[in-house]
Amino acid sequence: MDAIIISVTGSLTVTAICAACAWASRMFRVGRQDRAAQRRHFELVDEALRALLFDKIARLHADTVEHGLPASVEVKRRADVAWRAYRALDPDETLDDGTCAHLHSEIVNAHISTMSSAE
């Protein structure tokens, strides 16, 4: 009788361990897939933010430098804020081709206007 109990208990223990390992393996795979999806989501958000910040700098450039107008201190400040955020999204400088840096540089180096951008 003891041999039967030991055999059944052993079988149940092995089954429970296999089930726990299968569950843990599934959770690990799902977790890895979730992390990959989350990482891709963050990459897309960063890419969208970079596009918006680039557009902001390009619009500031178009409104001032391209029209030969001086840039106010406020415009330069807004360009600097957008530039710092743009750069923070690419700390190792692998995504920038230099266009945004050139636009920012031209805004900062434009003559200063005493008029505010609201006028």
C-alpha cells in the first residue's frame, strides 16, 4: 500500500512541477513579447516626438530666417527648448542627418529682433 501512495504522490509531484514549468515558460515568452511590443511602442512615440520637434524648428526657421527676418529672443528660446528635447531623444546622435542642427544654428545666429513673436 505504501508503494502505491509513494508512486501516486511522486506522479502528482512530477505533474505539478511540469505544469508549473510550462506555466512559467509561457509567462516568460509572453513577458518577452510584451516587452518587445512595449519597446516598439516607445520607439514609435520617440519617433513621433522627434518629427514634431523637427517640424517646430523648421517652422520657426521658415517664419524668420527663410524670410530674411530677425529672430526675437523668444523665437531663439523656443528653438533652443525644441532643440534640447530633440537631442535628448537621440543622445548618441545616430538618427540625425544634420538638417535640424543646421536649422537650429541658423535661427540662433540670426539677428535679434526687439519685437516679440506675438507682434
